[in-house]
Amino acid sequence: MLTPRFSLSQTEEFLTVTIYAPFTHIDQTEIFMEECDFRFFSKPYYLRLHLPGQITESEAASGSWDADSSSFVVKCPKLNVGENFAGLDMLTQLLTPKGETEVRTKVEVIGGENEEDSDEDEAEVDWYYEQKLPDDELGPNVDCDSFGYGFGFKHTGVYKSLLAEYSEMVELVEPDNLTQVEREEARQEKELRDFNSDHYLCDMFDSVAEVEECLSYQSPLLACVSGPPTTTGPLSVDHQHPCLSFTTSEQDQLLSIPPKQLLVTPSLLPSVHLGLADLLYGHSYTARVLGLDCVETGWCCAKLSSSLSCLARFTSPRQLVVTGIRRALCYPLYRHWDIAIATWRDVVLLLKLGKVAILKSLLSIMPALNSTPGHYIFNQLYVSDYTAWVQTVPEAHMVSLAGAIDRVLDRVTKEEIGFDLPELEEAARLTIQEEDEEGLDKLVDGIGKVTVTEGNDSDDSETESDDSSSDDSD
């Protein structure tokens, strides 16, 4: 059976389900609605939705066939008139049975009252779900806490047999044999080797126009924000704006993601959230500098996201932000401090815009990785599961994560990055100043060597010569 493409909308009294089913027999269609359960069957299509609110099958219910769009339009009366059904655009979540989501939605935020009072810990987002990953999924004698990667850090041993093919994508040598601490050390050492001071200074002093163009970029998703977008305060978001609607292609992508139970252990939940921000950083840089239709999009997303290219696991927002800035100064086209910071501001705004904006970003990453040789494995290990998982996460978690990152951005300095940036910049400025002064001295010396020779004007000389000649003839 095929899962048809569908969309949902609502009024005070009705939930409307629009189902695109072009190859169906209208007279062989069955529809069932009761409480939170909606079912549609019309060979070869089958759809079962697990709704966030209750509906009832009454005389007010209706269904029609729209021949222009080849779609069924079903109006389901709400049991409680005026109730708002949240998350109607989270398509994968609507396909997931209730029994799987009830466990995951039991969330407690720890330390919320003391977040702003601490220094280093104020950036920590301490979420946890009260459940454990089943032991049989971990496998025998595998310490996922130390060696795991992918979504939820549940994968191990994936690259052992594929190292020859993926050595150019994963920057670590034999990553499956390295602990998280060893991976972090290897990543930092490689970034220190790869940092090119000439490229950095060239972008800072010579590529001024190009950098300014990148800094002037504004995401199309911000069209839904009333007033100037700000990372420091709440945003006034119009969630009905067309820019926050999924396109037909995006709906197909969501439906292609299989509904599954994604469990995250409490100790790993902060790192999973930070990993999401890391993915969004690679996407945001690409959108700001290259454009999402660039052939280098997949490579750039993976390169700047150390979760993908270095199997990183972050334990604090500060570590996340510093790592993203380091990679933005080592690898992409324009390696500029202001672009690296602006990209993190883009991530903060994405998180504040909500789950639809985040999902649209993740959905744009997936085809880019698929079209880049070998990078499809990142979709399998990370992006696909993140796309399903984000639909289950409360919006408040995204806003809290955005606030934690924003607080780090207010305090991060170039000294923390580790590339001696202040010293490099000061040395470059002194060199430029000396060259300017030398050029001025040469100009002054050149002017001083110029001499003005006094002489007769040529016309006067000719006149005098003519007069002299006429006198001689007389």
C-alpha cells in the first residue's frame, strides 16, 4: 500500500484533511474517524493519522473529491469546538502511533531557575527523557557513550569496513577505534594544521566587497517575522505565512521518512540537541555564502558540521560555538570572523522560528548530501533521524537552545578560537601601515627630485628670432 501525500488545516469546528490520491477509485474509498484516530483507504492508498485532538463522526462530517487537484477533502468535526490541534504540519509525527510518543513527551527541565545565575553552566541545556535505550539495541561489549556516533550516538563500527570509501569525508583516521576524547583532540590538531593565515587575512583585508555581500544576506524564512529579527528577544512570528508552509517536494520527503521510535537516554539528550544546532550551522553558512543551489552545498554542510566530518559530540553550547567558528575559519570559501558569527545568529533565528523552519532546513540538507558522492551515509546516520525526532520535541526546547547559544555568542572572543587571530590581525595592520608609509615617503622623495627648468617660451623665442632676422635684413 502507498502512503498518500496529505495536508491538514483547521477551523474552530472542523479539521480538514486533504489527501492527494490521483490513481484511486472514488467508489472504493473508506474513511474512518473516531477520537484521535483517522483512517483513509482507497486502493492503492492507505493513510492512518494519530491526531493531537479528538474528532467525531457525526452528521456534520463530509467528504468530497476535487478533480482539479486529484484530492479527497475530508472535513472532520472536532469533539471539542474551539480546541486548537497543535503540530498539524509535523507529518511524520502524525503517522507515529500514540503509544510511542507518550513516553517521549514526558519531559522535565532541570536547573531552569539557576541557568542565568551561573557562568559556565548558564549555557548548559539540561533536558532528559525518563527512559533507557534497550540493552539489546546497544549490542554486546559496545560502549556507545565512548565510541558511538550518529543520531543518539547509537551507531558503532559503521566506518570500519568503509574507511577506504569514506576517508575523504571523515577526517579522522580509524574513527571507530577512537573515543570521544581522542576524536576531539584529533579534530583540533587537524584544524590547527589546516588553518591558513594568508587566506584568513586576505578575506579580511582584500575581499571586503564579497564579505559585505555575504553579511547582507537575510534568510527568506524571516519573511514571517514582524519587525526586525533579533536574536536577543522573542520573535513575533506569523506561523500561517507561506514561507512556513511545506512544498509538495518537502511533503514527499517527510512521508518518505519511516515513523520510528527514537529513544534518547537522559545523559545524551543535551548533546543530541547541540548536534542539531551543529547541522543547522553547516546549512546556514551554505545558504548565506554559497546559496542552496550550489553544487558544493553538500560538501560544505558536512565539512562545517563536525558532527558529520569528525564524529563530534558536544557537551556545552560554548564548545559547539567555538568548534563551528574554527571550522568556518579553516575550510570554506570565505573565512571571516563576522561571517562565522553571523552564521551562528542565523542558527539562533532558525531555532526561534520553530520546528517548521528547522525541518525545512533539514529537508534541504538531505538532497544536497545525496547528490554529493558518498555523503548519503550522513543522511542515514544523522539527518533522517533528526528530521523525525525534531517533530516530537517541544518548541520550548528549541527556544531554550537558541537562548543558550546566543548567550555564548555575546561573550565569545577571538582569543578562545586558538589560531592567534588577534596577533595575526595586528601584525597585518602594522605591515599595511608600514607599506602605506613607505609608499608615501617614496612619493614625497619623487616630488622632491622634480626640478623646474626656467626657459623661454617657444612662441616668444620664435617671435624674437623673426624680429632679429628682420633687423638684419634692414
